[in-house]
Amino acid sequence: MGELSHQTVTAFDGTELAVGVPTLVIDGEPFFGQDRIAMAQWRMEQKGLVER
């Protein structure tokens, strides 16, 4: 699983990255680590995400 995870993360821009957990990618913009969840949610809301 670690190798697949590494390939998936490096595939979006072709370079190796330092990855935090969790890792979220929204429209190619990476958000690494738990402290970025609120920022990722804000970005999704900017793109039209609505709470259900």
C-alpha cells in the first residue's frame, strides 16, 4: 500500500513531495496534514460545496 500511495501522490505533478496525513488534493492543490482540513473545506466551499 505504501508504494501505491507514493505513486498516487507523485503522479499529480511529477515530483516527489513530503506528505502529511491526511493528504487532500482539490483541483490539483494539495493540503497536507490535519491542520489543513479547515483550509481544504474552505477551498471546497469556494468551489460550490454545500453542507447536507
